[in-house]
Amino acid sequence: MNQPLYAVPAEWAARAHVDAKGYGARHAESLADSAGFWQREAQIVDWMTPFTTVDESCFDEAGFGIRWFGDGELNVSANCLDRHLATLGDTPAILWEGDDPADTRTISYRELHADVCRFANILKAQGVRKGDRVTLYMPMIPEAAMAMLACTRIGAIHSIVFGGFSPEALAGRIQDCDSTLVITADEGLRCGKTIPLKANVDAALTNCPSVERVIVVRRTGNPVAMQPGRDIWYHEARDGVSDDCVPEPMNAEDPLFLLYTSGSTGKPKGVVHTTGGYLVWAAMTHKYVFDYRPGEVFWCTADIGWVTGHSYVVYGPLANGATTLMFEGVPNHPDFGRFWDICDRWGVNIFYTAPTALRALMREGDAWVTRASRQSLRLLGSVGEPINSEAWEWYHRVVGDHRCPIVDTYWQTETGGTLMSPLPGATALKPGSAAVPMFGIEPVLVDAEGQVLEGVADGNLCIARSWPGQMRTVWNDHARFFQTYFTTYPGRYFTGDGCRRDDDGYYWITGRVDDVINVSGHRMGTAEVESALVAHPKVAEAAVVGCPHPIKGQGIYAYVTLNAGEDGDDALRAELVKWVRREIGPIATPDVIQFAPGLPKTRSGKIMRRILRKIAENEVDSLGDISTLADPSVVAALVEARGAPS
Ligand code: 6R9
């Protein structure tokens, strides 16, 4: 393959935490002497009680379990705050810019520490105890980070639900983990428009008996209903509360947070991350992948409702004493230059975003970028989906002025932090490749039968052994954890992604090989959209697949069979789109709804998604063998009536 290769700039090779030789040696050591490697690297966090055991994980059915640093004790908020106070007390921990560019805040480590302690004391006063679940449904404001850290301070388990999810989706996530307390805001703000967060919580809670208290942060100040005895204003509760709160010593394997994510089947699952391994992984990957140096301003544009926001807006950067920028707004408001203006305004050194945002900005032209100086930028990052080479080249040439390496970080909610990425001082870059495994990561490519593929190969990506940031279980369903990730290829963790290894040993993620689609970098289970559609009274059956989309990466293509006597017209299409948005949220908005009198099924009644995918991708000449279908004639009818994403 004739891939352009961008060599490591000389000054990077000389100054970075890790150079090419260092990477090779350390990666080899991390596999050959895992215990020794992690004994040393895990000191990136402060332990209250040192661990004496390192990795006790087992991927086999007999003895299955993931466990790291099992007898160590630590506290996450103490690592993110207290230990920095002596040296970084007056250094900004959080730089915040609101939806309106004039709305800004700077919060020092000392101030953040005090606010987190107060918030922790408020939670305690409301009866929250170690191990209780607290659901956050918050806008991107500093109080969201404070709430997360306050939970960690007292050992409560937070579960953040993205503010774009509907009341129904929120209710499901509260019920699954029986949260006793919800933290929200009166409203969110997006492009100057308000988002009714508190009203959504009220709607969700009609169905959530476990919730006893709701803490409401005032964001917009517009009036909202408060239920006496249940709802509490944060600013009132905060009055007179002590800013002293002793951090709870937590076992390394105590749950830190839950985060619901989509899989190929069933309801979203509560991914459980624990305290020690997760924090070590978030901090270590933040340091090496972004070559983070003290004093730098780090900006990850992800919302804290996604795992990227957990690991690289809050935990990784703060554990390392970095200044993290938190942005409430969107890239195109008030105009398409917003990102680059923010970089100039705050002197951002490291900038980390998703390909979908880059594609959307790229098509608006270079002038929005070049009107900003971007002189502070040193390193760029990408995450969430494969980055196409056009977007990569634009990012490198226009945003980074050819000067800034790009780290394409491949990882998942399940993995806690980056699994594969170039290291900027060590790895020559190939646009679109996530390059090389992080320390401790042993990737394996296997074919459909589970045979290991060596050398240059294209296969399914598995990881052969555990790493500290790996999820530990699915909340309340350990069997589902094992079943989902460890049975397809026994003895290995299966990522669900396809992957190619080239002749330089670089890895190229080719996308999901299961029924998960990736829409604007957000994971969506096709089964979730299908069950939302069939809940509509006029729908008999639905099948959802991904289709190529120029900005979102993948769009949502839905085949819908209506009940007998119903007419599929544009009005019903619009109604179904609205319905799905209400059931799940705007991120699940179908791009195409094709009414289908019949779906291609095998004789045993299984929908042949392969065929539906081909039709959605407009690859109707390569449908493959359709002879096993119960009624092959439905295929011609579907091809005839194909829709196109608008
Ligand atoms: C962090 C995050 C995980 C899925 C993952 C893969 C895709 C993420 C990627 C990437 C290619 C990258 N993905 N980063 N594909 N290159 N750099 O996004 O977590 O929301 O759980 O999604 O996203 O398909 O399996 P999550």
C-alpha cells in the first residue's frame, strides 16, 4: 500500500516522554514482565494502602474475573485534587467556556477542591453512602465535574446519562441501577436554545421509585417546577456547608462509575469501571498518548455523558494536574470558527475531538480556521470512529499547519482509555491508522473461526490479556459480561471491531463487525432503534442498519413493515422520526425510513441483515447468495424502493 508516512518531528523525538526506542522497550517489558511494569507505572497515582498483587485476571470461564491491584486502597478525588494543592493550588484546574462565548469561568485546583468537598458533604447530608448509585443528567458545566468528583470522594458510584437522551432513556438507566439520587440542572443551553433537563427528569421520575432526592443546579435561571420534599437547589444546599471532607479510602476494585452503552442486542448495559485500575489507565494514557507536560492546557471536546468525557475531560487530566478545558457549546455556534477561537482565547496546547466534527467543519472552508492563529497548539487528537484520510490530512495541514502530530486514539467505553494510538514522540503517522498498542495491550487478529492470524492480516480484533482500565462487569449481570465479550473467541476479549494489520505492524480499525453502528462517533445498537420503532402502533416490524453518511460517518437506515391496512407516506415517516427521537433522543434520529412490505428472512425467520446493509450502502450488485431466503422476491422490491439519506 502506498500510504503517506509522517515521520516523528526531530524535536518531538528528542523531548517527548517516550521515543521510538523507548516505546518498543516498554511495550515489550509490559508484556514480558507485566507485574514489574505495573508495579512501577501504577505509581502515577497515590495509594493510601499500597497494593501487593498486580494482575489477577482470568478470561477463561473457569476462574473468570478481572482484578487489578486488588488489595490496594486509594481515593480518586484525592488523586485529582488534594495531592496537587501544595504545588498547583492556584493553577487553573478547569477553564470553562459556555454556550455563549462571553460566559466563562476559571476554577483553580484550590477552588475545585473546596467545591468538591462541599458537594460531597451535601450528598452525605442527603443520605448518600458508599456504594450508592447517583445518576447525573447534566449540561457541560463545572458542577458536572464537581458532582463526579464529589461522588468519588465519598465512594458513591456515579452514572452519567447524556443530556441529549430522552426521559424514557433516562428512566431506564435509573431503574437498572436503582439510583437514590439524581443531579441535574434547571436547563441546558445549546446554540442559545434551552434544553429542559429538569422537566425531563420530572418526566423520567414518574417511573423511578428508587429516587429519593434530586439536586438541581441553577444554569439558566428560568423557572422550573420543584417537588417539595424531593427536589433541592444546589445553591441553597451549599450555603454554610463545610469545605472539609475527608476522602473515603476505597479498595482498588470498588466500583467507581457506571456508564450505559449500546451493544448488539438487548437494552444498553451498565459498564462498570473500578477505582484503581481505571484511574491508573486514564492517567497513564493521558500522559503518554498526549505527551502531557505540566502547565499545558488540554482540551477534549467530548461531553461528559460519554466515556471520552469521563477519561479525558475529567479523570485523566485532573489526575495528572493538568488544566482541562470544558466547553458547553457546539462547533458551529456562533459560527464555524468557534473551536479555533477557543484555542486562541485559552491558549490550548492539546486539542482532542471526533472525526464527525472535523468533517462538518472541513466543508465550511479553511477561512474559519485560518482567522485564528492556533499558535498554542502542539498536538491534535482524534477519537470515536475511524478518521478518513481526507479529514486527517485537513486536520494536519489546515488546523495544525503541518506542525502538530495527530494521535488517532482507538478505544471503547469498555476499555476505560486508549488501547491503540500513535505516541507522538515515537510513532511515524499513517493517516487513518490507530497505529500501535498501548503498554500492556496485546492485540490479536482472528478469523471467523477464531484462528489467530499472523503478520499482514484482516480479521476481528481481540485483546489477549487484561489491562488495568478494562471494565469489570455489566451492572447486575455478570453472566452477560462474560457472554458478550469472552465467548465468541474463548479466552480472549472481543472488541466487536474489524481490524487490519499492515506490513509495518500498524493497526487499522475497519469498523464494527456486529450490529452496533457508529453515528457521529456515538454508539447505537440497531436493536434499540428497532424496538423503539416497533413500539409505534402502526409498525409491525423494523430492521435497522448503518448507511454511509458524509458527515456522521454512519447514518441510521430503517426498514419498516407496517401493520396491514396502514399507508406508508411522508407524514408517517415524519411521525416515526419524531417517535424515535422521543423514545431514545435526537442522536437516534433515523436518516432514512424505507417502508418495506417484506423483509428478507431465512426459512427459520432470521432477518438477513447482510442484504439490508448492502441495499442501504447502495451495493445492490453484490448482494451475495440470496437463495436461502424464504421469499427471495422481497429483495428486488427493496432494491426498487431504496431511499437516500437527506
Ligand atoms: C472512545 C469511544 C467505541 C467504538 C469502537 C470503534 C469506534 C472509537 C476509534 C474507533 C476507529 C478510532 N472507535 N475510536 N474506530 N478509530 N480512533 O468512542 O467509545 O463510544 O464506546 O465507542 O467506537 O468501533 O468499538 P465508544
